[in-house]
Amino acid sequence: MLKVISQPQGTPFRFIDLFAGIGGLRLGFESIGGHCVFTSEWDVNSRKTYQKNFRDNHEPGGDIREFSENPELVPEHDLLLAGFPCQPFSIAGVSKKNALGRPHGFLCDTQGTLFFDTARIIAHHRPAVFVLENVKNLVRHDQGKTFATILHVLREELGYHVQYRVLSSQPWVPQKRERIFIVGFRDPTLFDFEGLKVPDAEHGPKLGSILEAEVDPKYTLTPKLWAYLQAYKAKHSAAGNGFGYGLFGPNDVARTLSARYYKDGSEILVRQKNKRPRRLTPKECARLMGFDTPERPFEICVSDTQAYRQFGNAVVVPVVKFVANALQPHIARAVATTKTSAEPPRKVVSKPVRRPALAAHG
């Protein structure tokens, strides 16, 4: 049983952090006064990094499926955060089953997926607000059927008022990284996600702002690897496509950092004068993702390989802070409304389902 300490006095809302990774969503919502009362993250190395940087009131839980099958183990909360991985659904498309006259519901449509586990916890606890995050391509997965099913579950099955928006990280960090944020309120709200004005990406920071002055030579590519990457790019350039490494200087904006960065660093190579290019260091990756700042240094306690995976799978913290700041007054109103009109949890069917292995969040 996980030890949970009650919410400190004065904090405006309690939240839970599902598929927590290394805590990017948490950092964003702590910045507006939220208090995390529960964490779930299945990856052992990510939990090490999380615990190193959040030495707080509870031990992170592991596999989300333990808690979706027993949602009463999750403490009461006002806000649910979840960066759930995208996995194919067992049956795609609510509209198709409607046309065939077949029954549907989130147990039927999404069983075997990690979204299913998130939905069951929402159904049981009925938080005032949820914020879900995923890759931009979730919208187009399976010709849009996956996302249509997710929206159907959230809106029709669970009864939430749902909005979503794809945001680029470029206004805040020197990286082109797009992610979708899905926001749901249990009660009607004046929040307008699409109407939010996003800072101009043209005036965003450049790569030089996150680069270290002195870097260990081990991050410089070996002659063999550099020759391979050049040949690979030349081959694909001759074929008329853009596959290959990306080379960047201090005045540039980088490509998207991925979880595979540890393999060769090819998507973001740093130009060096009179030298072969180099990988970003893990500390530079932490800065590129907005985790490491002068105000709050971020500790890296795992190998370079694991650190690259963790930052490549993470959210960009300043983007989450932007969303959190926009939501803050609406969360406050939603929480106040919840306290005066408690709603009983919806029935959650505990039918056992066959589950696939957990997949990394990318």
C-alpha cells in the first residue's frame, strides 16, 4: 500500500500524475500551486529520476493497470494528469459500430490500451478537471478513428466538456516539437483553448542558449560513426528524400529530440569548429526540454542512455506551464464547484481484459 499524506493547507488543488515519466506535467502544474498526491510510472529508471527530483510525500506507484483495476487505491484528487502512450485500439471507430447496431462504450472500444486505464480512473473518481498529453499524430492515427474513439469516450461515455489543441514548443525552447493537449472539465467552463494566444515562435530562443561551454570529448562523434551518417544522408539525398542527420549551430532551432537519441544522436548534432560534430549532453537535453533551469536545477542520476530516453519521451516543461497558467482560474472555479456539489463516481465494470505489454511514451 502506498503511503499518501494529505494535501497541505493553502494549496488550491490536488492532482495525480499518471504515466509520469520524469515529471514534466507535474512541474507545470506545481508552478500554479498544485499539490501532487499520487504518481504512477512503470519504468524503473524513470522512477529513479523522478524520485531524485521530487523528494516529497509519496512513493511513486508502478504499473497503471494495478490502479485502474483497483481505482480506490488512487487518492481523491481535483485534477488528473496523464501523458498516456498511444496504442492501437482493439476495435476502431464508434461510428462503424453505430451503423452496425453494435453496443459500444469505453470497455468495448478501448480495452487493451493504456487510455482504457486512464478512462477507468476518471470514471471512478470524477475529477473536476483532467489534462491529457500525447503525440501530435494521435489525431491522425488509424485515419482519425483512434482519436474519434477517445473523444467519444471522454465526452459521451464520461460526460466531460473536452477541448484539445496541438502546441509547438518553439516559442519556449530551441526545439521544434509538437504535442497535443486534451483538457476536460466535469462541468461547463469558459475556458477557450483555441482562443489562447501563443507567443511568436520567431522570437523564441536559439540553441546557443542551452549549450554548455565545456563538453567532454566523449560526446564528439567517432570518425566511423560520422562517416556512416554522412554516407547515409548522401544516399537518401540522391534518392530525393530528406532522411539523415541534422546539424545545428548556436543560432538554430533543433529538430525534435526523440527517445532513440542515445543510438547515434543523429537528429540533433551540434556543429563544432574544426572538429567532427557532437551529441547534446544529457544536461543540454534537460535544458532543451525545459527541465533544468537556474531557478530549479534538474538532477540526472541515471546513465546517459537512460537519460536520453527519458528526455526524449518527456514533455517540454514551459509548454505545460503555459497550459497550466491558462487553466489556473478555471481549475480554481471547477474545484470550488466540486466542493459544493459532490458527484458520486460512475460505475466502473471490473471485467478482466487481455492487456498488451506496456509501450514507451514517445
